Amino acid sequence: MEEDYDVPVLPNNPTMTQIKTHKEMKTKKSKAKACLFATVSSIIFTRIISRKTSKSIWDYLKEEYIGD
């Protein structure tokens, strides 16, 4: 989780490559969040559920549990 990125909006009449890339980017972001949610305890989960991006979740966990 070194950087966060925005998934660009599809243009009118997108090509198949643009559709595929858009879908892959959205899926990758969702999977990253799901993995982070799945690996923490329920107590920590309640602290991170309101975070919008996987990068912000990762940064919170890194700061909160540094050295543990």
C-alpha cells in the first residue's frame, strides 16, 4: 500500500480495453480493502470500517501498531 489512485470515469463510448482496465482497477481497490478487513480482529475492524480507501486503512494500522 504505497500509493492510492483514483479510478477514472469511463468516457462515452469506451473501448473494450478501457472497460477492462476500469473494471480491473475497481476490483483491485475492492480486494485490497476486503483483505485488510478480513485480517483484523472485530475490535480493530470497527475502528477502520469508516475509512474510505485501503491506503488510509493501511496508514492507520501502520501508525497505530508500529513496533508491535
